[in-house]
Amino acid sequence: MSGLITRRTMLGGSAASLLAAPWVARAQANTLRVGMQSILSGPIALLGTSSRNALMMEQDRINAAGGLLGRPIEFVFRDSKGQPQEAARLTRELVNSTGCELLIDAEASSGAFAVQEVVRDLGVACIHTNSETSSLTADPKIRVPTAFRVARQGVHDAVAGSAYLSEYANAKKLNKWATCSPDYAYGRDTTAQYLQFFKQFKPDVEVITEAWPKLGQPDFTEVITKLIQAKPQALFTLLYAGDLSAFVNQGNIYALFSQIAVATPNVDYPVLAAIKNLPAGIQSATRYLETFPNTPANKEWGQAYLKRWNERPTNWSWQNTVAMQFYEAAIKKANSLDGKALAAALTGMKINTPFGVDGTITMRDDHTTIGYAIGWGQTTPKEPFIVDVKAADWGKIIELETDWKKQQKYI
Amino acid sequence: MDIDALGACLTTPACVVTQTTSGLIVGMLLFLVAAGVTLIFGVLKIVNFAHGTFYMLGGYVAYTALGATDSYALAVLSGALSMALFGVVFERALISRVYGSNVLMQLLVCYAVVLIFDDLVKIVWGPEFHAMGMPPAFQVPPLFIAGGVVPPFYAVLIGIAGLIAIVLGLGLSMTRLGKTVRAAAINPQMVSVLGVNTTLLFAIVFAVGGGLAGLAGALAAPVRSLSPGMGFSVLIESFIVTVIGGMGSITGALVSALLIGLVRGFGTIGFPQFTDGLIYVVMIAILLLRPQGLFGRST
């Protein structure tokens, strides 16, 4: 008899379900849905996945602390595959069909600009967590009243990197430089931006050769041998992820790194983990580093991420974490989820976070963050992978960023 | 365009040695992949759009085999043999069903295999890239010949690929199997009528083609990043090699792969903004002069 469902049991169950239905519905309605779309498949899916991982940790942390406005939060993740039109469609769907009341846009720049226009239309609160293109928030024509950015910004990185590299170049007497960056908008624009500030800090610097390999190019041999022929004293490269790994591995067998100094802002944990013979002494920015800022809170977060996901966090991971920390503080302050109310609360807000260079990050009036940890140091093949890290001077960054904004006629 | 730099390079022995080695390694690895494409087309008239998948899987299998055995030689062997086996399965299970079908059907079958295996690679090895790392035996300083830089690892790779080119060339011209393959390329019906087991012959052709692509993926794994979809970039260049060399010609594949390698090697000095474009210019120029390719038969 056991194992069979009788008619009476069935009726009883149905009655119970009917009685419970409103409670279930209310519980579901009470949940605060946060929409997030990112690149969760394709060659750089690792970055999108690392964003999702960080947000799932935030979901657990916030819910354990009682949720937001007393409501548990639940993320709704969507894969845009890195296609801007898909990112825009998903944003609209997350709000209109899935009932999301807050948005995390974890797209790269191409997708973020498409999402920005949808957010302008919807009026919902949105935080871009991964777009580094400065104009997204710097250009008043592109800026949106309810959209903010919690991510490093290209112009900040360019000033910080150029200031560090000019000091390094002066100390080592490196005047002849080469560049090698991917042949698309990011590679060309950001290289130009770095060089502009680099020449400002060190007017006698000379770029004697340039290489523009294609994104995902399997072989960099001809680029490496060209660099050997040109005999620069130093190389600046914006190659990243698998391309940077292949470039380093192929450069190693030409002993490239014993012939010239190398600088890159793009060495992060996945690259460090994948390159088996990482040369020591590459000048590198810290996109995310557990030891910079060297605080217990930063180390604790990095270790918690490693323990939960069995891999190290990326730059995108900390940026998504900080976005939720900003939402949490702003919702508490505004006591509302309304886009305009949250925008008012977020503007000028300063929060305590492990990822700020002094333990805080500020959301500036132009909807972008300042004070996050930017440092440069040199690589070492073993942990902590980047040593002698020097923190960037945020006073200098803001001063030159303001000049740049004036040049661009943004202010 | 920097003609002065190119002129200076061509008159400097160090530059000539370095850029020629660079061109040879790019060309030889390309030849290994393209040889399979051209062999399969020559015999079966199938344009194998899934050939890049063999290259990708060869690299991944070698990566795993190295982890298990700690031997680069065994890793390379695993990459090549597993792809030879996969070539047979691919031919028997899928391609044999679309012989004689229109090109669109063959293209769809191949494209489905590309997508399926790109996703399977993501599931098995993860979406992030991997790097095999240089085997300890090759972690040595480069050689300097006439002032030019020659990495020992590349010298060995060029040697292996060159040896395979010779074996393949001799095998096709001197052995009974090779002669049968060449005969099947010209008139498969006649070969079949003469009592040759063409089913077995076609499977062997796919085994050789797949094995060569797997070998290229495995040989290159220490210096190239492994990522899902990596086969696509080599596939395009393999087709260019096949078209320039003449569809179906192994000698043509070798010559055109080396030509592309050298165009890349020296083009990057003289035409830094136009290196990729230069390859297509060379292809157009050759096809205008010889529409059937350098070593192709006119039809």
C-alpha cells in the first residue's frame, strides 16, 4: 500500500496546496530579483563566470544579513555571448518579463554601451561592472541618470601606468620602446592613451616599432622576431588572457624577456596560473591581487573565493562585489528601490570595502568610482606573483583625468 | 609600409636567419594541417570544414597526456594517434553518409561537428584557456646562427614537419597504398572496379589527415594557448594554403605553406599594418595567374 497515492491523499494534498498557494506566491513576490547579464560563453567566458561567482557570494552574504529592505535577493543570470544586441535585449527582458528590480550589467564595453541606452529608457537602477571605456560615464551625452559604473576606467589606468612606467624608464634609462597590442578598438585606443600620458611624463620616450596582432592569433613568432630585429629597450603590450599567455610562452623560447624590459597592465591570476614559465621582472599592473591592498580583509575575500570556486578571482570579480556593496548601502540610505532615489543615494557615496586603496571607494558625481586599488609592481614566478607593488597617486590621476576631459570637451 | 626596414633586413644575415626561421615554423605547422585538408579533398572531393577541430583536439589530448605521463613525446604521439582514430570514426559515422551530396550538406555536417566539439571541450577542459608549458628539455637558450636567433624547440619542430613532408611525399609516390590513393584521387570508380577496398582507403585518408592535424596541434601546444574554438584560425589559413597550392596537391600545400610563412615573417617587417592583407594579395595574384593553384590540375 505504501508508495501508492490514494484519492484521499490526493485530495488532501490539493487542498493543502490551495491553502498554501497565496503564501508561496507572496514569498516569491517578496524576493528581490537582481538581473545580471554577462559573457558566460565563448573565449572570455572565464571573466563572465568570475563575475557570476562573485555575485553568488554576495547573494549569500546579503541574504544571511537579512536581505535588502528585509527581502531576500535572488540573481537572475543571463548569457549575452558578448553580443551587444543580445545584451540590450536581455536587459529589457530581465526588467519587463522576469521582474528584476535592480540590474548588474557585467558586459564588456561593447555590450555596456548597448545596455546603457536600454537603461535610459527603462529608468531602473543599473551598475555597469566591467566596462573600462572612459566615455561610458565621462561623456555627459552618454551618461544616464540611473546608471553607474563600478569598474576600473581606461583613463585612470593610463595615467597610473604611465606615471609608474616613466619613473621606471627614467631609473633604467629606457627611451626606445616598442608596442604590441591587439588589433581592435581596445588595443589601438588604449595604447594611444597610454602613450599620450607616457610622453607627457617622459618627453624623450621614442616608439621605434609597433605590432598589431589579431585577437586570438595562434602564432606570435613573426611579431617576436620583429621586436628582436628592431632592438627596442622596452616593450609595452596590451595583449591579454590566452594571447598574452601564448606571447609569453613563444617569447620565452627566443629569450625575448632577457633582451628587453616588458610592461603590461593585463597580468591577472588566470594568466599567471596558465603561464608555466612566467619570466620574473615584467612590470605589471595589479588588476586583482590578494596582497594589494595588503590588508586582512582583502586576503580574506580572495581566500574565500578560492575556497568556494577552487580558482582565483579576476578583476571582474572584485568589481561585481563592490557593485553589490554600493547597492546595499544605497538601498539602506534611500529606503527604496526606485531608480531616481537610488541614483541620488549613490551619487557621492563613499563605502568601506577591501578593494579601495585606503579601504574606501567613492562613487563620484559623474557616476564612476575613484579610490580603487591601482598598483604596479614586477612579476615573480611564484606567489604572490607580483611584488614591490607601488600604489598609484589618485591626486595625479584625477588631475590628468580632468585635463583629458577638458580636451574631449566633456567638461 | 616600411620598405627601408625590409631592405635593411634582407641585407642583414641576422635578420634573414631570424625571419626565415620564423617563416619556416609558421609554414611547417600550417603545412601539417593543410596537408590533411588537401589530401581529403584530393581523394574524396570533400572540403573538410571540421579540420580545425582535429587540430584543437590534438592539442587538448596532448595537454592531458602530458599531465598524465610527464612525457612530451608521448603527449605528441597521443595527440596524433587519437586524432587519426577520430578521423576514422568521423569518416565512417558522418562523412561517408554525405559522399556525393551537395556541398551545403557536407558543410552543415562539418559545422555541426565544429560546434559540438567546441562545446564538449568547454565541458571537459573548461571555457578558460590553457597553456601546456615548454617541456624541460627545451627550456634552453636559443641558438645564434650568423647573428640570427633560432630556438632549439622550433628547429626540432621544423625537422619533424620536414620529415613528415618527405615521408608523405615518398609514401604517395613510391608505395602501393600511396599509388592507390593517387589513383583514387583521379578516378575513384575505376579504383573500386579494380577491386580496391575504397571504404578502407577513404577511412585511411581521413586517419592520415586527422592524425596530421592532431600532430600539429600537439606539437604547437607548448607555445600556443589552448582554447575552445582555436581550430577556426588555423582552418582559414589552411584553406588559403590549399587554394594557393592547388586543391589536392601535397607538394602544393608544402610550397604554399612555406610561402605564407615567409610572407608573414618578412611582411611583418616591411608591411606591419598589412601583414594579413598581404597573404590575401599573394593568394589573389597567384590565382589570377594560375586559377588552379601552383600545383593544381586544371579541370
